[in-house]
Amino acid sequence: NAAIGIVGGGQLGRMLALSAARLGYRIVVLDPNRHCAAAQVANEIIVGAYDDAGALAELASRVAVVTYEFENVAVDPMRRIAETVPVLPPPHALEVSQDRVVEKAFLNGIGVATAEWRAVDDVQELDHAFQDLGGDCILKTRRFGYDGKGQATIRQRSPHAEAFASLGGVSSILEKKVPFDFELSVVAARGADGAIAAFDPAENVHSLGILRTSTVPGRITPELAHAAQAVAARILEHLDYVGVIGVEFFATDGGLVVNEIAPRVHNSGHWTEAACTVSQFEQHIRAVAGRPLGSPARHADCVMENLIGAEIEQALDRLAEPDTVVHVYGKGDAKPGRKMGHVTRLHRRDR
Ligand code: ATP
Ligand code: MG
Ligand code: MG
């Protein structure tokens, strides 16, 4: 049977592997940790760094297509293996989404609104950018940030030098703070044939930079949903994309503003496993395997809640709740702030 390679064996790789297994695909995962979350599900684990050219070449030699579960995979080694095996989503999507400056320039270039921003490489540039943008801002590292790590709020009187140093003094971006009503995201897929299927957008609540809940439809009107899905489709087409993408937005008085894009399945799409016939994980496997996309239709309203750190200890107690789907990632160490599982509660229309 055909085999699919996944770079990264965290919870997203694990959930992709679960969906792929159900369709009969063999799964080979590359991860530095033999006991990664995906290990319980994958047929084979290649132990190696994500950017190790030898390990990637070995992965490529064993599978029919290579995909990835996170956006910080080094682009050059991925381009190299793309000469021997399809790499989907295309490496260009990695290149765009792993650097916040390249990402915002791309989005603005295709007519998609973002926060106002300036690239910042030292404290002087930070001072100038702050004067230029005027008002509260957020300083973020250009690369490697996730779950709100690598960010600092910049106000008029805050010591800019300290903020810059607190991020490690690396190449950064200063973004104007967006006064949003709420946050939402679209998880959408593009198939090998160019077909696009977007799930309904979710309203997202973050705390301390980490996603807490995704609610569908939440406060999202049908008009706003269509507008957000149209932006996602525009991004997919411009990247000549194949696979699932996550697009994060701010809803503001002036309309939709994109926060960031993720070239992979997305935490705010985990509800699809409970409320859709085809989950985001199966949809991604279908796309990269060259199969038809499934319908993104939703059969229930729902709320997905992340289980973070020690919250995982009560996960199985939630099985007593009605219309509830519990998902445990099987990660060993329930460190504070670590995503350990999630629970989706359905609110069925026939009740
Ligand atoms: P993720 O885990 O989603 O990849 P991340 O570390 O890449 O997160 P962002 O999504 O850039 O971080 O920011 C995290 C959260 O911080 C956002 O969801 C939003 O709540 C807030 N935030 C980020 N940028 C802005 C902005 N320009 N204006 C207002 N709020 C912002
Ligand atoms: Mg991010
Ligand atoms: Mg984000």
C-alpha cells in the first residue's frame, strides 16, 4: 500500500497518522524523539532532526509523498527531497509562513489586510518603527514563535531596549496592535485538482498566547464566514497549495485582518473530527494523496476546548458528558502550557 511521510511526530502528526491509517495508508514519521506522540500510531519512526538531510532523504526514499505537521521545517532540505518525491504543501508555503515579515509582505502583495508592520533588526529600528506606527504595538520574532512565545508588548514608556533583548535580539517584526472584537480562523483545503473546500470559521479565544477554545459558529455571521473563506481561498490559490491550511483573523470594525497563516492542520480545526463527516486530518491526507476532498459541511454547532498541562488528568471524566468527543494525545509530560488533549462538545440542531 502507498506510504505517506510526515515530518514531525507531535499531536498534529499523530492525528494525521490516525486518519491516514483509517484509509489504509502506511505512515512513516520523522521526529527526533522515538517516543513522540505519533509513535503509537505510525508504522515506522525515523529518528532524526527535522532539518537533517540524511534523515529526510531516508524518509523520502520510503514514501510516495512527504508532508509536515509544523511550519518550522528548514526549507532548503525540503526543496532537495522535493526533487525525488512530492512535498505537499509545496516548500514555498513553508518559506512564506515561517518568517512573519515574508508572510505579511506576501499577504499585503495579494491584497489581504494585516496589522500595520515594520521589520526591525536593532533597537534604533525599533524606536523608529514605534514612532512611525504610533500607538501600542507587539514585537515578535520573525521566526520560530508559537503559542505566543517570542513576543513583547511595546508601549510609549516601555524600555524598548529591554523588550528587544528579551526576544534574544534577533530579527523581529513590530506589529501595530489590532483593536479586534474577536478572533476567528478558517481551516481550508485545496486538492491536487485545484478544488477548494473550506470548513466553517471558528471563533477563537486565547489566553496567555495559547488557544483555549474554538466555537462554531460563535459570533461569526454567515457574511463574515464567507468573507473569511474567500480570503483563505485567495491565499491557497496564490501559493498553488495542496493540503490543509489554517488562516487566523481578527474581526474588527473595519473588516477582517489576517493575523497569520499556518501551512498545516490547525488547532482551531480540531472540532472537525467531531462535527464533520471528514475531519481536517482526513482532508489533508486526501489532498496530499491526490484523492478527492470531502465535504466540509458541519452537522452540529460545537465548542472545542484545549486541555493544557494538568487539565489532561480530568480528560476521561469528560466521557460522562453527552455529545462529547475526547481526544488525548498520549504525551508523557504534562508540563504547564503544554497542549495535552482536547474535548469537543456538540450542540446538535435536533435537540
Ligand atoms: P500560534 O500558536 O497561533 O502559532 P503565535 O505564537 O504564532 O501563535 P500569534 O498568533 O502571532 O502568535 O499571536 C498570538 C495571539 O496574540 C493572537 O492570537 C492574538 O490574540 C494576539 N495578537 C498577536 N498579534 C496581535 C496584533 N497585532 N494585535 C492584537 N493582538 C495580537
Ligand atoms: Mg503562529
Ligand atoms: Mg497564532
